[in-house]
Amino acid sequence: MIEAPANTAERDAFYAAIEPESMRALWSVMGAIITPEPKSNCRPALWRYDSVRARLIEAAGLITAKEAERRVLILENPGLKGTSKVTTSLYCGVQLVMPGEVAPAHRHTQSALRFVLESAGGFTAVGGEKTEMKFGDFVITPNWEWHDHGNTSDAPILWLDGLDIPIVQFFDASFAEGYGDDQQPITRPEGDSFARYGANMMPLGYERAVPVSPIFNYPYERSREALERMKAAAEWDPCHGLKMRYVNPVDGGWAMPTIGTCLQLLPKGFTTAPYRATDATVFVGVEGSGRARIGAETFEWGPRDVFVVPSWHEVVHEADEDAVLFSYSDRPVQEKLGLFRERRGNH
Ligand code: GTQ
């Protein structure tokens, strides 16, 4: 792509003249809007869980979950200040519900994932069914479903919220409303969805109208066990170690239409081959520790720390001990639009 042609007094006057008429000369901006490679303000960044947690506990002294509606600290990308974005297309927050509190029922067209960071007992209710939230569980709130959360234990419950807020914003398609009551009525027994759709079976004749998985809690215990058993075969992907995609059992696609989620195991001492992809990715440390080399920067991570690899930034992961990472990105959207690209290795 060629650089913008030189400015002259005459050209500048022309640009200024057409601006009030809501026109712009393509040749003056072309290189900036059609870049030869992804160009983003999104920066590599890491948040330590201890710091985020301490700020949330501080916030709990300032506001209740009910008054806040959701007591969440947004993890805002330092390159995207003021936008409430963790990457250009996705949102990330950490939510705290104190013992006995509820986050009142509401619904919105944004889809959410929860990844449980700390729990002695708490639930989220979606579409008339409650699910217990345990450490490492990946829980889905599909778009436009009523949802409320509660803490039934005597210790704080914290989880990570991943939402497609910037995508919905991009399409100007946001709708939201409160339920009017703290909690929605519970109409289905706990575990019903998992029984119906999570046992490699589903009700005969079942057809899904919406493009999201009917399983709304993927328990960590099951996912972690799969990784542990596969470890024995030692068939490591050079770029990812052992990386598993959460699937929608109805069609084998991603569990959510706008957010792709994965759980990955890097064995002790493993160093990945360099990898880059167009889907900026949010990683969450689950077990163990390691470091991510992102371009020229290095980020040391431990359990519950969160870090971001921006689009088309080369990443190398190193594990100090057997390490588990949860991650999410907009890959399902890019795949549907034919935009997703990746490069394995250095070339
Ligand atoms: O729990 O419903 O972090 O609506 C941001 C918006 C969480 C939620 C967030 C939300 C929620």
C-alpha cells in the first residue's frame, strides 16, 4: 500500500473545503484505514489477581452488589483507555459478590462468559435454571436470557466476566432491561441442562433455535480431567501444548457465537513455538505458573492472573510447572467472516 500523497496548500484547501460537505479524499487516509497488517491500539498487558481482588474488596466497602447492579472492575486495556475494552472487540471484568448478596436479574443482547476464580459457594441463574459456580467452571449467559447471581457461602465469590460488549456496540444492537425482582423464578432443576446436553447425548428430535450451546456450565472438573488423561499420550502441539476448544454439542461449533473459549495445558518445562493470530486473546492463569513473551515484552503469570495478547503479536509461552490456561477471543466471528488468519513459527 502506498503512502499518502504529499500535502500541498492547494490539496489542504480542498480537503478543508469538502469536510463540511461530509466528504473525505480516500487517498489522504487510505494507508491508515487499509493497513498491510493488523494495526491496533490494543497493547499486551497483565493484571495480577491479588491487586484486582484487593481493589474489589475495597469496592465492597463503597457499594453493594444490588446498588451497583454488578460490582465489577473492568480490566481496561492500557492502549484503549476510556473504552471499557480489554481488546478492540471484547470486554473483560472481574465481579465480586459478597456473602448473602445477589446481583439482581436483568438481560441484555450482549453475551457473557463467566470463568470462576474463587468460590466457596455461589450460583448464577440463567433461563430459569440455577448452576453452582465452582473454581474453573466456564459458565455461559446467552444473549437476551435473564440472569442473576448470588453468593450462598460465607466467603467472597469472584469470577471473570468476558462479554462481547464492543461487538454489540459496533453493530449498534444493544438492548437491556431489568427484571424488576432480585431473582428470576426457578423453573428447572439444577443440572437439567447438563443432563440433557452434557452427556454426549441429547433429547431425540432436539433442535436449537439459537446459535449458542445449550450447556451453560462446563464444569472445570470434567475439562481438567480430559487434559490430564490426554497428557499421557504426550501429543503436544508445538504452538499450544494441549489446547482444547469448548464446543456446542448441537453442531460441534464454538460454544458461543461471538466468543471462542479454550482450555490448555502446558507441561512443566514446555516452551511453545512462536505463534500469531488475528484474534486478540485474553488468557487466564488457572493452575501453575509461567511466562508469556509477547513481542519484546515478558509477562510472568500465576493462578488467576489475566493477560492479553493483541492481534498479530507473536507469543511464546513457557511453563515452569504443569500449567493450565483458560482463554477467549473473537475467533468465531472472524471465522464466520472469513477473516481469521494465523501464523505458526517464525515465517
Ligand atoms: O453479570 O450480567 O461484567 O451485565 C458486565 C455486564 C457483568 C453481568 C459484567 C453485565 C454483567
